[in-house]
Amino acid sequence: MRLTIDGREIDVALGTTVKEAARLAGVRIPGLCDHSELEPYGGCRLCLVEIAGMRGYPSSCTLPASDGMQVKTDGHALQDLRRSILEMLLSEHPSICLTCERAGRCDEIREPMRKVPRTIGCRYCPKDQRCELQETALLIGLEKVELSHISSEKAVVRSPFFDRDPNLCILCGRCVRACQARGLGVIAFNLRGFDTSIGTAFERPLEDIGCRFCGACVDVCPTGALVERGGRFAGSAEKMIVTTCPYCSANCQIGLEVSSEKILRARPEGSKLCVRGRFGLEFVQRDRLRRPLLQKRGQLLDVGWEEALDNASRGLAQHIGKDFVLFTSGCLTNEALFMAQKFARQVMNSEAVAGDLASPFDLERLSNGPMIVIGDLAETNPALEMALRPCRPIVVSSMKTLLAKEASLWLAPHPGDEPLVLEAITEAFTKTEKDLEIGNVSGVSLEEIRTAAAYLKGASAFAGPDCRPAVLEAAGRLASACGGQLCLPGRNCNSQGAFALGLQENCDAAVQNLLDGMIKAAYFIGFNPARIFPKWVPYLEALEFLVVQDLFLTETARLADVVLPAASFAEIEGTFTASDGRLLPVRQAVKPMGCQPDWQITAMLARKMGACGFDFCSAEEVKRAMPGPTRQSIRPESSPRFGLKMQAGPIPKETHPFLLVEGPSLFEFGSGTRTSKVSDLQYLTKDLMVEIHPLDAARLCISPGDRLRLESIGEPIEGRAKISRRVPRGVLHAFGKESRVLNVEVRRDA
């Protein structure tokens, strides 16, 4: 359809709003409540337009365009109306700098001004020069504010990662709508009239009411009311580098704002970042290794690269063959993983292994069909979980996860019995109704099993990284029975790349050889087992020679003979492999200081040992030398277990009154090495929170925050109580570095 905007004719698709049509025509209409990622709202009234034949001035962000419509956006009466609306809005907003006669000429004193305890104008605001309110005032042509300032001073609310300054809030509602769009709704409009504000129920802290700190509210805030604390007063960036998130396999694209070789902020680039990608990049510039370390007289001392590589090459040269192994992980780029495998095979005549299990899948293609999801993807792969919500899959989970709330059917077996339910659905596929002889299975009714089987014909089965091997095996059989695909999202950012290289194939055997004392020398790249598997420490200490290559002086690095400082994802060029097989770019945002890219360190070490074929000058050269992507068949029963016994069957329930479900946490990733360098993530995980059903808590006289002691086989577990209805009665949930279900007895510490 065709319409005219300020004399310009434009063709637009059906359903396009007038404001979007104006943007396509090159006409900018002001507005503070609308946002490209949010549903139209029409609250600020600054985007009013004049439509021929229509009474009044409708809001252009909510008005659908129609064929033949005549739109005016810049009439005198319209501009006067916008200025009056903006003036009323600014009467409750610190705005002295907008109309100051010296505006723009106070740069020499701007930084001291920002340190005053109260924001009274733009120069005092942390979002100065990045504020949409400033842009809107210029666009509308506001020159003075004659109305008296009527707002009272309100206290700034501090939260992890960002501050809420209600004095700078214009009540546009963007943050409320962004939170609702994420399915959380932890903030809302409170009170009415001049007392209206945005906050939480009963003004409780965000961390107490289920906020996941994704930063969506911060990203859509047009003013300085919500500003991340990191880089708060760093000003505008010199450049912005788009790269790939270094955490989970959702592979979100992030924009790194950089100035003076420092990362100021991260922001989403066409993606829905979680707390880790949005605020969890502090590790790039904190506590980093900058020089190689060498074990001398019982101490790790700084040395130069030549000395470190000489010692590493001499030590490893004595263990060429089967008594050597190289451990790495899917946190590395394809180029680094390829070089590690090449080094292990060609130089050390051995193997490189990684405990990353994944399988390729095309989510865009699969989203049109039925699917079943096992595990809590909201904790392991948050962006993938949000992408699956519109698909309304069947969810198998003992707890009411975020995805379970959106599911077409939620099957809630007893903890540890997920394989039994999956096998029952498989049986419903493979047997006729007459031969089906199954009853209720672990709290799931026969009717629910039949409903699931009828829905899942041709379905894909998604099993999260938190699923135990028995669950993966059962999910694989179900996918085969219903004629669908088993989809295993990787735990790490490049689990798909590690799997494509086959690094998981001999992982179990390598671990067992290490624990049996058959390994005499090892090379660890981007993997910190001493933190996640403390039982490994005696075996690592027993090694004759150990080389560790990492970003930090990790628990494993402290045991090494040689420590080599690696560059982070923000300091290198390379690629990650997406779930659909695409190569995603990893781009350098800041220069490395003293450290080197992983692929380059391994190549230098190989050349030190006299190997040929390692003369690469760039990551691009390494990429060209890599084999093409392969689509390996997945065998769930070969899931790497890192030499730890995993529960394979139902959990006995008669020993203790409660079942404790341990699993991954959104606020701590993998071994926790990188997230432990992020201050506010440390704050959120400083106490182990134990979720308990309200009725169980009332029966045991437990209040929120009470110290709990969970007693079971082995060492007791201590934590604080969190009252939660997402866990069933008789079940507790807490963070654990490995997924397991334990019988426990709950005691409240005095």
C-alpha cells in the first residue's frame, strides 16, 4: 500500500505503523516510549502526527498505516504540542543543562561535576551524550523549560550490575515491557499520580524476586535511570566491535564498546543476551596472566616466553607417546582446537580430548515442528530457551522451569526418574494401544504419556547440557522412535567445534588413564579440572610434567611446571561453530598485553620441539588449513563423564525425607573460573541458595535466608533457604558443578 508523509510517497507492507513508514521515508518522528524490540505503546505522546481527515493527533507508533493516508509530522501546531508535552515531562526530570546558555562548553569540568551526589543536569548524568532525551529535545527544538521543577529527591537503588535512579526516570515504561517480554515481569508501575514510580513489589531487592539480570531493562532505557555500573562514567566509545559471546552455545552476537584499549560496555547485537554475555565480561581485564610462569624451587616465577617455551618443550619431549595427553575444552576457537589436536597427534604422537558433547541442528527448521525438551535450558543456554518458548514444546522436568510455564504439556516426574518417563513415551510409540501395558510412571499419568506420544510424531528431542547420561540415552531412543532428531546443545561457546573435530571420542579413556596413573605428562589448554573436580588434584600433583595454558593463574595452573598466558576472546581473531554448522566470527576488540592467542602459543611450542607444518602467521591461515565441517553421528551413551560415577537409575527415596537436585546456575558458568572474576556474579553466588517448597518450609519452621545444613552420604552441604514454588514438595534444589540427585536430611543451623 502507498501513503504520503510530508509530501513524500512511500510503499509499505500491510501492518506497518505510521512511525515505521516515516522512518522508511527518511522522516524522523520523535518518541521516547517506543523501541524496535518492544510492542507499540503510545505512552509518551511525543510521536503525535496529523492525519488528513482524522480528528486529533494520533500516536504514530501505534497507528497502522493505510492506503492513501496523508500524514504531516512537522506542522507548527504539532510542534508546539510536542514542546509542551516535553516541557511537562522535564518538569520532573533534572534538565538544567538542556537549556543552559553554556551548554556544550563545560567539558573541562564535566568529570568533577559528575561526582556530586545528585544529578541535576546532563553534564552530571552518567549517560550524557548517550541519552535519547537529549536527542529528542534537539529534534523537537526545545529552548526553555518554564515550568517549575516539581519532583522530590528520591534515593538511588543499587542492584547487582546496575543502579536505578528514579530521579532520572521519565516513566516511559520501556523497562517494564522489556521485562515482561522476557517472561519475568519482576518490575512494574507502582502507585499513581505524582507518586508513580517503577520498582519491584514491596520494593524488594531484584535478587530476591527472581530477576535474572539480563540487562534488557538497561538496554531499552532512554535516559540515565538505568545504567550499568561498569563503565558508568566512561563516556562514549571510540569504536564498537561485534563479536560472539564466549559463554554458552547459544552464540549470541554482542557489541563491545571500546575506548583506549578498554572494554567499556557490552550490548546485544540482534540477540537476547543473558547476564553472562551482558555483564559477565569483566574477566577480560581482571587478574589476568601477562607473563609466562616457571616452577623454580617450589615457586612459580615470571620468565620470558623463550625460557618458558624451552622448558615446556624439553619437559614434553621426554613423554612423547601414550603417557601424554592434551586436555582442552569447547571454550576455545576452532583455530585453537585444531592446533591443539594437530600438536597432540603430530608432535606428541598422542591425542587431544575435550569433554564437550553436542550435535548439530537447525533451530529455524525444527521450530516449525513438534519437540520435547529435557533439562533446564534457562540455566545453561538462556537464549536458546527463549527461542524455544514460542514453539510451546513438551517439557520433561521435575521442577517448574521457565520453559515449563510456556509448554504445551509439562511432564513432572520425580527427580532422577526422567529416563523412565522418556522410555514410557517411547513404548507408547512402539506398541499398539492394545499392547500398551504401562500405568502411571513416576508421577506422570498414562493419559499424559499417551498425549505426549500423539503430539511427538516426527518430533525433535532437545536434551540440555545438565542432563545425565541415562537421560541422554533415553532421549536418543525416543527421538529415533518418533522419527525425529536428537538435538544436544553444547555447554560451551564452541562445543560444536570441539565435537566436529572428534575431541570427545577418547575423553573417557584419557580421564581413566590419568586416574589410573598411566599418564605421566599433560598439557591443559583452557580447562581447569582442579576447580570443578577436586578429586583430580592428587593425580595432577603426581604428574611428572604439567603445562597449563590459561587466562588466569587457576587452581590447575598452580600445580603446573610451566604456565603460558593465553589471550581472551576479546583479544583474538577466530571462529566458533554454531549449532547449524555456520562459522561465527570472533573479532579482536582490544590488544593483548603480554599474552598470546591459544593457537599461536601451541604453534610456537610445536616449532620449539622441531615440528614442521606449524608456520602460521594468522588465525585466517589456520582456518584455511582446517578440514571442512563434518556432521558426525551422535552416540549419547558415550557422553564424557570425566571419570566420575554418574547415577544411572531411579533414586531411592526412603533413606532421607528430601531429594536434593543439584544442577547448573545461570550465575556461574562451567568451572566458574571466568565468572569468579566478575564482582557482581560473585556477590550473587556468595551463598548457596537452597530452594524449598513453602509448605515444607512452614513444616520445618524455615524462613527465607535461614542457614540450612543438608546431611547425606559424604560431606554435608550448607546454604541459605529460598522459598520457591517451582520445586515440588519433598524436593530441594541448589547449584552444583555436576548434575546429580541426592537423598538428604534438612537441618536448620542455629
